[in-house]
Amino acid sequence: MTTNASVRRWVKEVARMCGPADVVWCDGSEAERERLLEVAVRAGDLIPLDQRRLPGCYLHRSDPNDVARTEHLTFICCRERDDAGPTNHWMAPAEGYDRLSKILSGSMEGRTMYVIPFVMGPPDSNFSKVGIQVTDSVYVVLNMRMMTRMGAVAWEHLGTSDAFTRGLHSKGDLNADRRYICHFPEDNTIWSVGSGYGGNALLSKKCMSLRIASYMGRHEGWLAEHMLIIGVESPDGEVTYICGAFPSACGKTNLSMLVPPTSMKGWRVYTLGDDIAWLRVGPDGRLWAVNPEAGFFGVVPGTSSKTNPNAMAAIQRNTLYTNVALRPDGTVWWEGHDDPPPRTALDWRGRPWTPSHDELAAHPNSRFTTPARQCPSLSPEWENPTGVPISAILFGSRRQKLLPLVYQASSWQHGTFLGATLASETTAAITGAVGVVRRDPMAMLAFCGYNMADYWAHWLSMEKRASHLPKVFRVNWFRRDEKGRFLWPGFGENLRVLKWVIERCRGDGEAEETPIGYVPTPSAIGGKELDVSKHVLEELLRVDREGWLTNLRNQAEFFAKFEDRLPAGIREEHEALARRLKMK
């Protein structure tokens, strides 16, 4: 428990509204973890797995109506509707507090209310921010102790200040009609009710680290981004740090833990973060980044020793699995696992399953939560309080056609435009149709805590704040041929693209200027060790002018939503692209 008067007063107010039977102040200790695991198992929230083969691992099954982020029930509650912008759902703060307080009133009756103090960012870092989450979910507590720095470190960082994010969460009755995730950026507050799913219930993650933090960053002069952070060590021993924004299931986690192919001796990739980056301008004029999280909350399906050996190694112990299949031997399975489908299992809902079933054994958005320290590729700099200097920013998406494998922006303004026009095919991480192309600027469409046009203006303003900004690139590992086959082998071979990116950052790397940006020559990416023909490489790097003209019209339709709020720099880049595409 803390002596901070603001915290104690706020927790007392929440307890009075929610009416729990008991209040527990979490300390983040190992003894507390063991105690809470026992509570969760007794309550049926967790199923112990085979502790010999998967020590410290447990399975959680969520309600079938609560398996992904619910963007249509996620609101930005600020005074002016236009400050939320056309891509966010808006609710007036007074209405938000009133509507949710009626649902939250008495919602914790007969339950324990847990008070979770946590820090986002490395200890003793100027980047770091304190949050306090109140919840009635022991599953949330156990996840939060992996995803954040929890306990005394938060009280030490906060001191007597009232500058902390106030996060109130209750499962309520898990009724989708009474489910809301509301952000009050002007109050540094988050209220979430009716969901136990990670993105809706772990308020440190998308809610605080992106929606609230992006609002903070705009006012304080820094960036909160949906980005991985990696360090790439070349054979000469130099490490180049790269950030990358990818919509869910576009290869971000795999790239963040990439293992170089055997043909690229002397190269190494270090993991600093797989999902979120906070970036500030350093005294040297460069952007420096930290990962505010302490764990990984990754998509399980498709994860294997081939696709992501570092992730597979990390999740063999002290991991919470959510909505995967349970085998008779007390281990877990999912589509894309190393092992073939089991003859029998219990599916993600706990129902008997065999390979003959039409339905999947694991939910497409099933997850693992694991401490970052278990990742074999973790960088020794991952908790450096000053962060790491960023040389390049990647914007990636899942597109079968149109986008080349990689290309480079000509300037920071052009790079901001590339991020603003990011579009990808939707996945199972959100509710709704899968495989539909939607605009997802900077992979932040669902996570920007204010008007996205103002967010782009904030990006453009970084040119005045920093003297040495990163180079910006677009990447697409998912281009297919006429028969639907992937043209690029992906996985470890993606390092060849990163090698070209690093060469460009150093002033080298062969490239051709095209209407959309600088595209590598086939020889700059390929080589005798790469099993991709010159013809396929040429197709991977081809720029289809007619396709881009159609894309240009789609961009214009998207930008029209922002009316006069659209920054002049974005408009200028859109018009310049149109001129270049029409030139012969």
C-alpha cells in the first residue's frame, strides 16, 4: 500500500462505486504470484498445464463473445468531438462517466478488487510513466505482472505526485451490450467494463501505452507508437536500431525476434520490443526509443520453431496461454504448431475436438503472455533508461498486390505520408471481416488517442524538433503471384531487406528512383544464397503505375474525411505523388 494521498483517495472512490468484498494492494512479488495462481486455479480462471514439460504455464479460456479488441465499443471521451477525429468513436466525457458508472456500480460485489501499481518504461528513465489499474480479474493481475514493472518500483517513481494514469476495469457480466472501453485523455483516465480480453482489459497496453500516451506525447513533444524495436548487428560489429509499425498479424512479432538465415554469417538481430515504442528527441538530435512494456502478448497461431524459434523458446515456461487447444497430456496446441494435429484435444472453448472438425482447435486470435526476459534474442540494451538511437522506421502491411517488397521515402515529410497511407488486409485481432483492405495509418488507426490529422501534424513537427531523423521505408512480405503463392520466402530472409535498409542509412545500397520512392535493384536484395529467381525479384520490386493511380484515388477518399484539418505536408505529398505517377 502507498502513502500517496491522491492514489488512496481515488482507490477509495472506486471501491465505493464498485462495491467489492475485499481490496488487495498488489506488490508484484513472487509470493504474491504463487498465491494468485492458486486463486485463479480454484476459481477456474486458469487450468494448470503439465508443469514438467511447461513449468509455470497455464491455460485461460475467455468467454466466446470476448476474444478480440472491440473497436466499435472503444471511445475517446474528450470535450470536443473534432478533437477525437473521424476515425475514432467519440463520447462526451460527462456521458461516458455517467453511462459507465451505472454499469460499474456494484459490479464487483462479492469479488476482490485488486489495485495494481505499475511503471511503463525502464526504471529510472525520463521516458517512464506510472499507472494504477483497479480490476476484479485475477487473470488481468497475472498478465499485468508480466507486461509491466509492477509494485514498489511504481511507488518509488510516483512519489507524492498525482501524475498517474487512472485505470478502472471490471469484467462486469461480460455482456457485449454492456461493454465499453472509454478513454478520457484530458483526465489521464481509462474506464473499461464488460470484457476480460487482453487489449480491452490490460489497461497498460493499447489503452495507456498508445491511446493515452499518444495524447501525452503530442503535448509533451514525443511519440507513442505501435512499433517494434530491434537492433541489427552487421558483421563489422555495428548495431543499427530500427523501429517498425505493422498492423496485427503482419509479421511484426516474427520480425522482432528474427533469426538470421545460415547464409548470412556474422549477422545478428536483438529484440528490444515487439509491439510498442516511445520515442523522444535526444540531446544529439536523434530519435531515441524505449519499449515501455516488460513482456510479450503475442498471437499464437502460426508460431513455430520455423516461423519464430525465439518466441517458441520464450513461451516454454512461465507463460499464460489464452484460447488455445488443450491436449490430453496437459500440453497445448494451435494451428501452425511444430507438432501435427493431435488425434483428440479440447478446443479453445473446452469442447472435444479432432482433426476432422471443420472448426479450428485454437481461436485465430489466441494469445501467449510471457516475460520479455525469457526471449533468447533479448537485447542487453532493452532496459537502458536512455533508450536506443533509431536509424530507420519501417511501415509494413499485408498486401497481396501493389506494394513492392521494400521502398524508401525521399524525406521525413514523404515518410510521414507513407505512414499516413498505410493500408493492410484485416486479421482476426479485431472483430469483423477478415481479409478486407483497410486504411491503418502508422498501424495506429485503432490506437491514436486524438484526431489523426493532428497526429500527422505532430509527426511532421518532429522535423523542427530533431536534427537527425530516421530514414523511412515501406515493406510488404506478403506479395503473391497469380496462383496465390507468396513471392518472397520471408522469415529469416527478411534480414536481406533489413541489410539494404541499413546500407541506405549509411549512404550506400543500390536503388532506383520511382514515382513512389527509392526501390532497391534486384541485385541489392538477391544473391546466390537466396532461392528467388531474378524474374521473381523483379516482380517483387515492380511499381504498377495503373494500380498506384487507383490507390491514389482511394487515398484521396480517405484524406477527405479530415477536411481542413489535413496537414498541408500530407496534401503536398499526395499531389506530388499524383504528378510523378502521371509522368512518363
